Amino acid sequence: MESVNAKYVSQKISKTRWRPVSHSSLQQPDIFATGSWDNEDNKISFWSIGNHGSSGMDEGFEGDPQLLCEHKHDGDVLDLQFLDQDRIVTTSSTGAVTIFRHHQNSQTISVSQRWPRVHRYPCDNAPCTGVVCSSPEIVTVGEDGKIIVFRADQEGVIRVIENADSSTIHAVTYLRTTEILTCILYLDDVLLPLHCVDRHPNQQHIVATGGQDGMLCVWDVRQGSTPFSLMEAHSAEMWEVHFHPTNPDHLFTCSEDGSLLHWETSTHSDMPSFLQGGRNNSMISRSAMAPAGGNQSLISTWLSGDSSKGRLETTHMLPSQTLSVNSLDVLGQCLVCGTDGEAIFVNRQVPV
Amino acid sequence: MEELDVEPAITNIPAASDGKHLGFAWGPGDILAYETLYMAPGSGCSFIHEVRKDEDIYSPILRKLFNESHHIFVGLQTIREDLPSKNKKTQFVSISKNYRSVIRACMEELQQVAVSTKVAEVATQYGNQVSILLAIELIWNLCEVLFIDAAPAGPLLLHLLDWVRLHKGDVDEKAREVLQSESPAEHHDYWDVVVSYVLQGRFEEARQMLVKQATLQPAARNMYKLMDTLLSKMPFYNPGGTQTLTEFDVKWRHWHEEVDRCLQDNSFASNQHLEIICKILVGDEDTLLEHKELLSTWYHFLVTRLLFCHPTVKPTELHYYAQSCMTMFLDLRSVPEPLDSILLAAFEFDIHQVIKDCSIALNNWWFVAHLTDLLDHCKLLQSHNLHFGSNLREFLLLEYASGLFTHHSLWQLAVDYFDNCPEFGHVYLELQIERVPLDTERKALKVLRICEQRQMSEQVRSICKIMAMRALRNNRLGSALSWSIRAKDAAFATLISERFLQDYCARGTFSDLDLIDNLGPAMLLSDRLTFLVKYREFHKLYEENRFSEAAKLLLSLITAKIAPRSFWMTLLTDALPLLEQKEVIFSADQTHELMFCLEELTSSLNTTAPGTDRTMQVRISSCTQTCNRLQIKILRCKSAITIAMRKGKNAPGF
């Protein structure tokens, strides 16, 4: 826990995301973006943890994240994604979707494109709750139950799916390039909204979700409407769930109860080593995947797991007694999360 | 009400014009003032002025203070009661140091901004905040030394020395300047630095500085050597050592006599500066008072005087010295500042006076709330019942937390403070939490989670109702339904089910099938909701061609009478296609029941008042027509069954 320090930033953080690093480089991520909520003046900010040339640094050096630049944001930042190296898409509680561009040279931010009030009710604004992008396409969902598709370079809206649901859509993710999965409700006896969803980076039919009761569910979307496994994760709403992008045996969840859990499945002993993860192996493992129904050992351990079988390890990553952890992001060995206690935690040595 | 402690402060409202009357209304943390037309005629003013007492919670840098101290506060509450008191004391001291380091970090950041900003207003504002924080930290540190650490005679003086050194940073700056100059010993501030070191009891550094002077004046070497010896031999009490206080006292007196002898011998008479230092070492008050500028505060004077006159001072004796030092140091004409009286009260061990004076002097309850809470944990506050019924600690925490609740963002912190006020915290929270504006569902969920965890069911219901109404207004029926299910609000669920049913009647199809199909046991929340779900199930069964099950369900719906009256006709009409099927679906009993219902419905239609309007009459007549058709169908069905029975075939329902 020594490598985790809190930085107090005077704004409640609703979302944090690492800037993507190119696959070929071995660099650790060094810049992340945050969005605030519940302020009179909300902001998006870019921070640096100074990981350039990290190999030359001392073991014990843990610098605080430094603020690079920030920009005013209208309404709470409800979701935030990096479109590419310089641009982020944010969705707002006023129903607007905005693309901001981060100018690295001058360390300024400018609004690149804006679609105000795309999510709305007839007489009111509807908060836009989730966004997912695969440049240049952007898909957003909102409390009005609409799914809207944009292109980053075009003014207007490409497509609107009205009344996708009469309830609020909380989260969205890409299943395949042409399919998206939205997240509303699920039941197991009680009706419970799901708040977050993430797709397994390698096996696209596996999806993990977190809900209002803090349960972590892993689903196989090919097979029906009940989850494959259910695990009791948190004692309050789970806000985000993320598979580690290059090492998907690791899963991270964060919740309203103030905890951030790191889930690790133990791998099968007969699993070929090149599938066991690691940054540089990600490209190889994707192409080497045999079609489903073949090799038994390629079925993800997530689908067979249930915590009582002892194959799942969880560790708390934050000191206890923090307020709700609203968001987390993990890339390489670095994890960043933001809380309602107006603090950001960065961990540079996540054991994956 | 008792008499006021201080005169109330006057705040001018700059935008309000002269001679006008102002009306006002109290808010939770502020006052709204507006011009009224009470007396003279004239044009009104359309402005409302918001007068706020506490600006600090809106300062971005001070916000970090509130957040970090909240973290420390929550940690403090969880210290176990059953630890031995010695362990607890070290923990409390470390928590106190934590608080202080948070204050210092904030101070440094404010100072940086105050220095680097180009806007004059910001610079002054931040500068003021820095001085307030400095004062706060000074007071807290003293309270830590005297109350929490509660050092006995001996270590007490050492702690006080540390306290003074920490808060007099300019000595080091000056020293740096002097040492970095070409010839330190000839710098004009040189002797000031040496004397300051001596006044603070930092003899090592003083000796090192003196060495530089000594090398410049070889002729006076013996004198410097003597001074060096005197400085090095001054005894300091060692708390961890084996020496008792009495032994130390004896040693110290010996040393004191030796210094006195040097003075009497005029050993330093030829060097004015060394003579001054010698007099200081012997504790001569007049010499000390001559160096008011270097001391700069009466409490520095106090500690120095104690150092050189009474190093074994007991805590209970402090206030005599404090009072006399303050009187000696300050001008007779000058009025003591609030800070001075607070510190004096602390030296007198009058905790309540300290808290009271701080509450008056500061515009924010942060400091007194946290300090009192810590002191209460150290069991230093007598239970002091206020007129309001709760004790001092709780009163201050409630005030502080209520102030936080007025902030658009910091209200979440206040929840934990209310949790730790056993008597009134819950009530305060109940009243305040309903006023948090709910712009998004996510925020509503967070507020709900807070309420549910504390069993505040009234508030849960009220919040869910607000969200459900909002959803209903925007025609998001599914959302509204899930909110009312969460609140377990049967009445609202009924309302929404009615809307669903109206929708169905208007459009012929259901919306939100996903939600309705998957409610599970939640559908039992209200009769109407159950009806809705079952009705939808009936439709599903019909679409899947499972006619006999559909028929059974439909019949149970009709006979169970959970349908609204307006729907009976629709239900019976739904029976029509089933009756029209080639196979006989209804059993004899079922057809009996159908007939019965139909008769009931017909009679109720016939007894409708004659004065009903045209549309109603049209509806009634169309209903009657349908009833007649149904009757025919049912009779036909019945006869089909009877025939089948007579023929001995298996009829459904047997």
C-alpha cells in the first residue's frame, strides 16, 4: 500500500481515464484525464504522473500527479473516454456531448466539437449517462432511454434509437465493432439496475457487469439471460468494472462503499504460456485463439469461476474509510481512481 | 438571552441604495436581503443580495483542508475504547500532528498562490487566510502541548521551546542570509542572529556562529572560549534519561550561579554583545525586554524567561508567568488581540474559554469542532450541558456539519459528522438530506444509499417519489416504476400501473415489456401492479397459443377483482377471441363465472345515472352490445360443453 498516495484536488471526481499508449511501445501510461461532478463549476483536467523515462527513476520515488491543464465543463461529467491521443469525449448532466482537444505543446484544452442537448425530454434536459467510442464513431446513452450515434468529424447526429428502453440506460460498451451492449436491469429475485459493464478484451462474448447491490456478474452473451457467475463484491453500488486490457485474468471494481477491489483468477495449469498475459503478448494471443468449441483450456476462467471454489483472489487496494470511489482506470501497471472525498489515488505498481 | 460577548459585526451591502429598507430571510448558512418599499414610494429594486458569513468553504485550496481533516476525523472515531490510556495518548498526539500537518500543507499552498498571483485582491485574500491558518496552527500546537500531550514539569519546557521555534521561522532566514554573505561575522544582522539563537535555546547554532566571530578577534579568544563553555554546559532536561527532576534542578542552579559569577566578575565587560548574552543567560528581565523586536511576541518572551529562570516550571504555574509576561511585554495602552487572550486562556488551562474565544474570533466552525472533538476523545472536557440539551462537542460538530451541508459539494462529508453526534445527528441529517438537489439519477442513488444505510425510510420514500414524479412527467414510465418499487411505495406503483394500462388502452400495445416481464416478486407491491403484470402475462400466453392457460389466467383475473372497474369491459372483451376459438377452451365452471361477471357488469351499466353525457352514453351502449355478443358466445360455449358431456367426450375442465 506504500505506493498509493492520495492527492486532494478540491473537486469530486466522477471519471478518470488513462490516455492510451501505443501497443508497440513499452511505456507506462503517464497522462490521465479526470472529470468532476457536483460542483458549481465543473471541470475536466489533464494530469501527468511524470513517467517519462521511468527506467531512470529511483525505486522509491512517488511523485504526486501534477495538473497540466483544465477546462470548464457545463454540467456534471457523467462519462469520459479518450477518442484518440489528443481528444476526449465527455457526456454531461445537461444532455450534451462534447469533444475536447488537449494541445500538448501549449498545455491548453479547447472545445473541438459540441452537440448540446442531444439527450432530452420534451421539456427538460436528460443527463447523458454513458459513452463509448471507436474512433471516429461515438455512441452515447442517456436517462431518456435513447441511444445516439455520432461521428467525430460530422456536425449532426448519425442515428438515434429512440425509446431503446423506458428506463435509464446506465452504461454501454462495444461487443463487436457493429454491436453495442447496453446496461439496464437484471434480476435475480429482485429488480436491480446495472451500472457498469465491461467486455473481456480477448473473448468478446464474455462481459462483466456490476449493479446496484454491489454484485459482480459475469455473463456469456451467447447464452441466455442469466449470468454465468455471481459474486458478492461490494456492500453498495458498484460504479465501474474493468478487465485489465492486456492481462484479463485481472479484474478491477470500485464502489460506493469506498473500496476498490482487485480480482485475480488463477490460471489453469495447462494453459499455454503465451496466453497468460503480459503487455507484449496481447497481439499474439488474439491471433492464436482457436475458435470456440475447440480447446477446453481456452475457455476463460471467469466463466467457470465461483468464489467458493477458491480460484479467485481479491485484494483491497485503498486504505479503508474513503468516501465512494466513483471511477477507476487501469493500463499496464498503473491504476488511477477518483473518489467523492475529492482525492485521486495513483498506484504505479499494480501486481499484474 | 444572556448579554452579548462581542458587539455584532456590521456588514455593508454595497449595491443597496441609501435610505431604503431592507427585508431579509434566514437561510441555512446565509441571509437573503432585498430592498422593500415599506415607506417611501419609488421604484423597486429587483436584486436580492446574499450575505454569507463563511466564505472559506468556497475557497478551492481550503477545500482540501476540509476533505483531509474529514478523513482524519473518521479515523479518530474508530479508535477503540479499550486500549490502555498510554497507547491512546500517543495515538491522539499523532492524530493531532496529522491535523496540524494538513493545516500546514494548506498554508503553504495558499502562500505560494498569494505570492505568485498578479491579482491584488486575491493576494490580500489569500494572505489573510494564511495568517488565520498560522494563528490556528499556533493555538492547536499549544493545545496539543498543554492538553493532549500534557507534559509534566521538565519536558513541558522542552515542548514549549519546540513550539516557539516552530513558529518563529524568520531566524533561519536571517541566519541563511548572514551565512551566505562574504564575511558573516561582519554582517549587520550577525549579532541579531546569535542573540535570537540564544533566546530560543539553540545553543549549538549559537556556538557555531560565535566561532566565526572568535576567529576574527584573536585577542578576545579567552572571552569567547568562556562564553562557549557556558553555552555548552547549560543543562537540558532529558526526559528519557535517568536523571530526576530534582537532580536536574540542582545541576541547573549550579550552572546559573556560575553564569552569575561571570557577570559579577565583569568577565565580558569589554565586549558589549557578549555581556548582553550573559545577561540573557542569567535571565535578566530588563535585558530580555530590550530585545522585544527579536522576541516579537509575548509568548516567546514567556518561554525564554522560563528557560532562563524556571526551567522546571510546572503546568499549574504557567499562568502566573504567562500573565506577568504578557503585561510586561505589551504596551499598557494597547488592547490585547483575540489571539493573545486565547493563548492566555490556554496557559490557564481553561479549555472552555479557549474554545469560546476561538468560536467568536473565527468565521468557520472547522477549527473548534475538530479540536473539541479531539479533546473530548482525550476525556478532557467535562460534560457541559448547554441550553440546547447536547454537549459542547456535539453542538460544535452539528454547527460545522450544518455549514457544510449548505455547500453544493461538501455535503457528503457532513453525513459522517452527523453520524458521530449521538443525540441529534440523526435528526439533523433527516432534515438536511432532503434538501440536496437531485439533478441526475446517479446523485439520487448516492443520496438514497445514505438514507437506506441509516434506516431513514421516510426520506427514502420522499426521494424516490420525487424521482418517480420527474420520470412520470417525462413519460419515462419504466423508470418511474423502478423508483416506486425501490421505495416500496404501493400508492405510487398503483398510479403508474394505471398509466401503463391507460397507455395500453390508447395504443393497443404495451410499452416497457422488459421491465414488466421481469419484475418477479416486486409485482406484489400493489394490486394494480400485480394485475398489470398478470395481464401482460395473459397476452404473452395468448401470443404463444397456449390458450387454456391463457383462459385460466384471464378468468382468475376477472374473478379476483383486482382489475380496476374501467378495465372489466376490456377483460371480458379479451375473452371474446378465446370463446370464438374452434375448440372449446373454457370449462363449464369457467363459463358460469364468465356469465356471472357479465351480468354484474351489465347491471352496473344499466344503473348508470340518466344524466350522463353523450360520450358516456355511447360508450355504455357499445359496452352493452359487446356484452350481448359475449352472452351469446358464452351460451354457445356452454351448450357445446353440455353436448360434449352428453356425448361422453372429454371436455376441458374435468
